[in-house]
Amino acid sequence: MSDDLSKRRPQDASKVNVNETWELEYWSKKFGVTKERLKEAVKAVGTSAAEVQKYLGK
């Protein structure tokens, strides 16, 4: 199943995907951090949105 590029929200809102440019932008804005900071968080705690949010202190 391919991604529906007309949607600009993650298909799985429980996972942070930093490999898609638009998702990287979405999550950066959602958490109020830079793209680099978001990538660091995902590298540190994995792709769980809840864990990333905790790591970022949001």
C-alpha cells in the first residue's frame, strides 16, 4: 500500500517518521523543535511519538 501524498498527517500518529520530508516538518512543528532536534530525539528513544514527546519534555 502506498502513501496517500494528499494527506499531510501521519498515517500512524503513534510513530514519528523522520525519513519523509513532510512528516519531518509535521512533527517538528507539532513538538515545536528543529528538525535536527527531532532527529536526535528519535535516535535516542526510537520512533514512538509518546516517547519522543517525553524526551523533548513536551
